[in-house]
Amino acid sequence: MTDQPLLIVENLQVHFPTKQGIIKAVDGVNITINKGETLGLVGESGCGKSTIGRALLNLNPPTAGRVLFDGEAINGLKGKAMQRARKRMQMIFQDPFASLNPRMTIGDTIGEPLLIHGLAKGKARQERVAELLDLVGLNPDFAGRYPHQFSGGQQQRVGIARALAADPEFIVCDEAIASLDVSIQAQIINLLQDLQKQLGLTYLFISHDLSVVQHISDRIAVMYLGKIIELTHCNKIYKQPLHPYTQALLSAVPIPDPEADKQRQQIILHGELPSPLNPPEGCRFRDRCYKAAPLCREPLLEDFGEQHWAACHYVEK
């Protein structure tokens, strides 16, 4: 990992018009992801995590803001310009089976990006597909099989191989292990880490599971209702969470020590995640926060030292 930014996101907004009003799925997000880094993005379902991931690849075009990839603004690119940019940016989807075409062999699925980007064809394409299958721990002889002939973990390895086909620099892992068994999750995380070291990859790792994100991330951003509310280095957020929402999430994460588990106090969040159609006034977490006061106003991300950012007026400085 270096301190050189690969991806810079400035005031990113993604809004969706509906009959009921405007859904502000992402509402003013600023993040930087450095080359070779894994940034974990966590939060409850519906908070906008996946929308951010798709917006970074221009799959969901941003409503406002800028996405700079290696210094180039990519939102707004179209046609061949977007195709050239997307060669360097790929995605691993949550449901491996749904993301694979059941009518295509996995060899054709992995090899499709090679054709689209004009990287290889014929025998060279077959050799590259075999190389990619071996890279993700699958037998190259499986290239002629179909997705339904594989387990969930094997299907996700196919998805990873497809993402690697165009030799990208940045990969969005959108809940890439959420649908897998726990034992298989560990294997996929280890594979992603090995590939990162071997190929110099940069990840945005999206998950709702803080215990999973801890094992792969360099930094962690916590998201709530369309906004980043805490951001810092991985170890720091687990040892000293600043935002009440992060504290509540961590208090619910199981720990292997029964005695320590008995001594800690779990913070119960009351109510459901508010609708992005009608978010609370002021701080968006105020309706569920155990520290909330009547005069809570809109907090901004503030650096509380050592690159530990939080958006809360009641952080103990």
C-alpha cells in the first residue's frame, strides 16, 4: 500500500426519483482510496454502500459530485472512453450464481472481457482463461462446464477470475462473501488478499459484517443513511470507536472470549433505519442515538487526531 491516491471521491451524490419523492441513496460522500489499499465500507442494509460501489464504476451515474480515477474524472464518460476506464476497474458481485450467465460456460464467461477489450482471441484467449482459473484455485479443465455445476464458493472464484481478466487495478467487492458459508468466506478472503499482494490490486470491500471487514481492510468507513459517519485505520476503529453508531455495531459483534463477552455492555439501537425519502432533520442518526440531544445539528466529518474522522458533536476529545 502507498500514500498515493488511486481513487478520489468528491461530494458524491446518487439520487433516485420515485413517485413518493427523491431517494437520496448517497448524499455527499468524500473518500480517498490509495493504491494497493483495501478500504472497508460497512453499514446496515439500505444505507447506500452498494450504490457507492456501482457509482464509482459509473454503473449508477452520480447525480452530483466527482469520481477521479488516477487523476481522471470518470463520471460522465461514455462509449469507448468509458470502456477504456472500465478496463482498469472491475466488480465482484454479491450473488455469484446470479452474476453468471447460465447459458455460457465458465470459460466463455471469463474470456468475454478479453474479447470486449481486444486483449486476446483464439488460442491466446484459451490460454489466458486457463491461467486465470489456476490463479483463483480452479482446475483449468473446468473451462467447459456451466455455472450450475459448481458450488457457491467455486462460482465466486469464477466471478473473481472474470474480474481479473482485463488486468484491472481497482476492484469493488460488493458483499462478495455474504452468500457463502463461513468456512468458504475465509477461503475467499485469503484468496483476495493473496491476489492483492501478487497483482498490486486496490479494493473497495463492501460488507455489513464488521467482523469480516476487520480481516481484510487497511481502513474502514462506516456509513449511515447515505453518509460516511466514521473513517479511520482498521485497528483503531475496533479499539476506540468514536461515533455512537459504530460503538453500537461493534457491541453486537460476537467475540470468542466468553468472560470478556459477559463484561461488555451491548448497545441496543431502537427503531428501524429511517427512510432516505424522509431522513431525520439535523443528524440522521439522532432518532436512534443514545447520546442524542434536542439541539443536535448536522455534524460534519471532523478529524479527531491521527486520521480518525467522525461526524458527531459528542465525541470525547
